[in-house]
Amino acid sequence: MTQRFSLHPSHPQARLLRQAAEVIGAGGLVAVPTDACYVLACRLGDKAASERLRAIRGLDERHLLTLMCRDLSELSNYAMVDNRQYRFLREWTPGPYTFVLDATKEVPRRLAHPSRRTIGLRVPDAPVVQGLVEAYGEPVLCSSLILPGEDDPLTDAAEIATQLARRIELVLDAGGQGLVPTTVVDLTGAEPLVVRIGCGSIEGMVARGAEASTLRVRF
């Protein structure tokens, strides 16, 4: 049965966040509101949970999943970041951005892009998801909650609980959520490359050489 917790959007209840973290730790899937749209989140390294997540989203192994981190101190465990990339990340985090980076050996091979060995990483700027990752104590694996055949993510907790009843364990309800996923920036090249324009502004990013690409990717 899918549970639903009601949380205050700016001061989420610590008790409920701890319970949600326990659900993730036990192998569950949790729908979480972020500073962009809702995401599905699960435990990193949990093969069964990540396969369930991919099945709900209709994703194959070529689609990157994202590691949601508390802050930049966790990034070096999962991504190879040089000084130039770190300065860029420090300027643009926390926020509604997903960054594509070269994965380290700490990232299970099945979670990285099969040909490029890259991983999506992000540091959100929203109390509920920040509180959840803090309560869990390590990054969680996630993907935007966009169902197969749909262009827009689910935004209403009650609708998520109904549509995904018995397919996920928990929905965190903090009110209505945005329709737009994150802006995705590829940092694996010589210059930042914007591969999806989402709810994060790229003003100033373009001025330093980032380009808006016609490539569309799903996270």
C-alpha cells in the first residue's frame, strides 16, 4: 500500500523525514517534491529498487539516473571533478540543475551511461528534499516523475498516490509542485553545455560560454 505524508513545505517535520529515509533504506521508492518537479527516489546501489524506478518511468539503461546530494562535499565520491568544474558547481549549487559528470568507480556500472561512464548529479535547494537526504545520511538515486507517454511530470501528491498505488511505497506531500524538470548541464567537455533548458535559469551561464543544445535528454 502506498502511504502519503503531509509535510510543511518550508519546515518539514523531522519525524516524517526520518520515516521516509527508513523507507528508502528498506528498499522502497519514494515520490519527493524538489525545487524543480517531483522525483522518484531510492537507495543508491539497490538494484531491485532502481529497476522498479526505471520500469515506472519506462527508461532503459541509456537514460541517466541522478544522484541527489546534500552538498558539494559528497560529489567527489561519485564524480571526477577538476578545479574548473568545481568552481562552476559551487556557483550554481544548490539549485534546480542536474550536472553530467564523469563517474568514479564508486558508481555502480549499471547506473552510469553504458558508453560514456557519466552520471547525473544534483544538489537541490528545497527544504523537504534537503531534509530527506540529510535524514538518510547519503545521496539518493532519483529521476523526474514523468510517466511513459507524458511530456510533463506529475505535480499533485494525491494523483501520484493514485496513479502509482502499490508501485511505490510513499509520497511526500508538500503542496503543489512545479511542472518543469531541472536544467541539465553537461560538464564533461571543455565548456559547459546546456542539454536541457528547464526551470533553472541559464542567464550568466551562457555568457561564460555554455551553449544551448538541441539535444533532448530525460532525467
